[in-house]
Amino acid sequence: MDIANETFLWDRISTGRSPRDIISSMLVLGMIRNSKQAWRTLEKWAKKGLYDYGVSLDLGWKVA
């Protein structure tokens, strides 16, 4: 996912919106072609300790 879309996702998560809802919006707006693009970004952030989730990757929260 390109940096502009990563920034869009991060900014929306920062406001408390659900990553699942944000990803759905990004798909509808044509910003991404597949939700897996956003999931990989969420995984990257989780590995860096910036994002955490319980059971579902797309229902997590920002930690940093």
C-alpha cells in the first residue's frame, strides 16, 4: 500500500474509527483493490509495536 493510503488509514485509526470500517471505505472509494493490502500494513505496524489487536487483525487499535 502506498504511503498516502497508509497515512489515510493511520489518521482514521487515530480518531478511534474501526480499522474494518476504514478499510471498507477505502475499498468503496477505490483507494485499494483488496482488503489484504491494508491487512499487510496493519501487520507491519503490529510488528513494529505501533498497532495491537486481540483476535481479529482489522479490529485492533493504535498503541503509539
